[in-house]
Amino acid sequence: MRTSSSGPQQGFYVCGTTILRGQGVKRRIELGLLYSRSGSYSLISEACRTGALAAIAMVNADPALDVTFLPVERDPGGNIDAYGPLCEDIIRTTGARHVVGCVTSWSRKEVIPTVEKFGGTLWYAVPYEGFEASDHVVYTHACPNQHLLPLLDWVMPAHGCRAYLIGSNYIWGWEMNRLARERITTAGGEVTGERYLPIGSHEVGRMIEELRFTRPDFILNSLIGASSYEFLAAYRALGAEDAHFRPETCPVLSCNLTECELPALGPSAEGLVAAGPYFRGVTGWPGAGQFGSSHEAAAYSAVRELARLLSHREGAEGLPLSHLLAGDTGAGIVDPETHHTVLPVIIARVKDGAFQPIKQLGAVAGDPYLSRGRMAPVAPMLRVVS
Amino acid sequence: MKRRSIRIPNLGNARAHILHRPHPTVQALTRQLTAIGLVVNQSWPELGAEALAADYIFFDADMGHDAMFPWEAGQPPVPMVALIGSEAPGRIEWSLKAGAHAQLLKPVGDSGAYSALIIARNAFDAQKALSAEIADLKRRLEDRQTVVRAVTLLAARGKTEADAYAQLRQMAMAWRISFEDAATRIVAAQGAGKDADDRPRRG
């Protein structure tokens, strides 16, 4: 399931439609892709982009769907101020009304006013900190009741309740650590320290020094990109020096680390524990386990769902998201109230360079405001995904 | 004064009432509130009985007037959010008099409801806590004369004023009542011609 090709895989274009050999006429629909192909978090962007392109190829080749997607790509290059204008460029200068994109919450919040203004929709395929339910965004990766809370429920009985919280200096880290602090202190635990680094910073020395003195039971890592890689390498060195800081006694937890960043981490990732809806090889969501990472899987799931929503509905590609969902007669994956999805919750540990599940909690509906009784089990997902 | 800690409430199944005529703003606000997890009702032009069970009230600041609310003007029993379209000074003034704790500008779009809920709740709680504190302070201020009389009575038994004051404090602690209540008890006992210490102890 790793393809970098784009556009229709078979057939040929005729005036905005594609004739699939031996099939009916397919509507050709432009689809925006807004991923940074360079910069601090480009490994995640590339994973999402790979998943989106794989789904586009599959949609285009699927004779059961009467749509083909033509990707329209813009690359913000990791520059936060480029997201809004490039999203506007996609919506205003092309036929695309749906944009799959954004990695950081900061960039998502920059794009939301644009999709709201022009009646577009953002499909967001990255875990995030919750407390959002835009009428113009679909969230196909996990929110805290699907990652952070189950992870804390696992770690506190297993390792203890003294936590050290770290993050990149923007809303993801701030909100994850706020929620973690609330849950940990409610459970009678203690936060031994909380530190932030600017995105891209390598200055992890102070965190390591504080860990040496406070000796927590676990570390919640909400750093992203280069800062995270630097910290995990330094933490492995600390573990070599002081046995308390080995994964067996004081693990590092993450809610956004997937296989797509393991190549950048090498042995530093060993023993790291992450929560996510998918780890390589796990079947069930959103297909047969052929994805490189949950980032790839969530972007794939977004594009497949959009194709299902648009297929056999002439003109639906111009509808705002609320109308698109309201007119859906099939079994959709998007909750019409919150625009979040039902996802499996899996806790996995890195062993020999790969994630191995240690706990699987089944399907949990996204509850962005933590107001619906978290962990409420839902009926198993019965929809067949080709 | 110590800053009150801010509480982020769990809004699951909290009840919101929107007092506004049917309008796209009501739809947009209902969508936001439902996504957050609240149960939403709407009425116009009156609040209606079911609104008394609401946890939050959103009201139209453009067309509103005091008679819409079944309580004394400016004394809402729950947090209130003004829906302001026309930012005219008279309408803002009325919204404040009606007791608005937060506001949302019309037309309501994709966001704003969550922060309005949290800010209104916090302002409401702060107002309630301050009112209670002020009422208590007022009462204590009124009891000043009683305290002076009680200290004078105790001092009349041969104590210095400072010792009488310390004794009154000890009595209040022993009886587990406020300093002012202890003073009232001493003065009342004197009036009844007996020693306050003769009263049965509590606890």
C-alpha cells in the first residue's frame, strides 16, 4: 500500500470525466492536498500524503464508485503562515472544495477560518488534543479519549503515578499536558515537572537534568519532530547511565508517535509506548493492516469516506460538509454531531524496531469535549472496507 | 485576596436554553452546543418554564427586555450569554443589566460557544462567591458594636482589654462559632443575667 503515483490509474479523460475501460462514466473531482513536504514534521506529512494518494489511486480504479479524484497539491514547506493562503488558493483557483491536510493543530487552526469562509472542508488525519468540533472539519485520527486517557489508565497501575510532562511549545503540547495533569492529580498522582521546547529546538539538556533529579515513574512526550528525536536519544543515553531511566521502569509515552518516525529514531525508540488506532499489521481499521502507520491509515480512511459520500450524488462535491453528511444514505464513519470517528484504541510498545500491541481496547467513539462518557463502547464496526 | 481556581466544567448533558427567534444563528449555536455535548432548547419570545431547569441561558440582546426573564432584573440563577448583533451602547447596557456573564457576536458561525460557556460559568461562580463573601463581611461589620460590648463585659471582670479579646477568641474557637457570634452570645447571656459559659457545649 505504498504508492507515490497520483491521478487516475486507468482510463482516460474526456471533458472533466474519465471513462474507465468497460465501466460507466466517472465524475472527475479535484481534491486538495495540503501537506508540508519539508520542515520539522515532514515524516508525518509524508505518511499522511502516502495514505491519501493510495486511497485516491484505489478510488480511481474502483468501478463501484462513479468518481475519480484529481489531486491538487500545495506545499506549505513547514511554514505556519503559508497554510491559510495556500488553502485559500486551492479553494479559489481550483474546483476542489475538500482539502486533506495539516499536521500540527496550529496549522489546522490557521486553515479553519479559510474553509469556513469559502464553504470548504478540511479532512484532518492526525491525532490531536480535542476540544474542537468545527462544522468544516472531519477528524479521522484520534482525540484524547482515544489516545491519552486510555494510555494514562494503562500506565498508572503499571508503573506509578509520578509523571514528567514535556511538549513542543504550541497547543498540542499545552493541552495534552493540561489534561494529563488533571487526570494524574485526580488519581492521586503527582507531576514532577512540565517543560516545553520551541518547535525544532534541540535544547533537551534541561529536561534530562530535571529527570535525573525528580526520578518520575513515566514521561509523557508531546514533543514533535526534531525535538522529540533529540530527547529520545538523550533519554536512551540517560538510561545507559542510570538504570531507573530504562523503559521497563520509567517508560516514555506518546500519543502521536507512529511507524513513520521510527526510521528517524533508530534504537532510541526501543521500549517507547504509544497509543493509536492502528499499528502496522493490526487488521480491522481501516482495512486489512497493510498501512505503514496510523497517519497513513487515517488519511486513507478520509479519502475513501469522501469518495463514498460523493459517489452517485451528482453535484455533491460542491456541498458544504453538513449538507453532504445530512444527505448520506449509507453507513458513514463521520459522527454528524462532532465530525469525529469511531476508532480502535491500541497501546503498543516498540520492540526490535516495530510496535507490538500490549493492550487493545476495541472501538471507541471520538468524544472531543470529553462530555459523552469516555470509553463508552460502541457496536463493532461492521462496514466492509475493500 | 487569593485568586479562585478556574474550573473547566464537564458539559456532558448540561442544558442550554436559547432565547431567540428561529434564525440561522440559533441553528449554528445549536450545532456547536450539541457537538460539545449539551442538550439544547429554544424559545421565543418568553423563556418558558423549562428554561428554569437550564444550566446556561443564551439570550437575544437585540430584541430582549426585562419581562422575558422570570426573575428579578439582573439576578439570573444561572450563567447568561448575550447574543449581540447590534453593538449599540443601549443594547450592551441592557445586556449587562440583565446579568450577561459572557457574549457571542451574531452572526454565530463555527466557533465561540465553548469559550462563552466556560467564561460565563467562571464569571457566574466568581460573582456568586463574591456576593456571599460580601454579605458575610457586611454582617460582621454590623456586629462590630456587639464585639466591643462583649469585650467590655469580659474586661469588666478584671481583665485587660487585650486579654478579654483573646478570651473571646478562645470562646469562639471552643464553641466552634464565629468571633461575632460568640460576642452576640456573651452580650445576650449578660442581658439574661447568666454566664455564657453555662450554656451546654456543642459536639
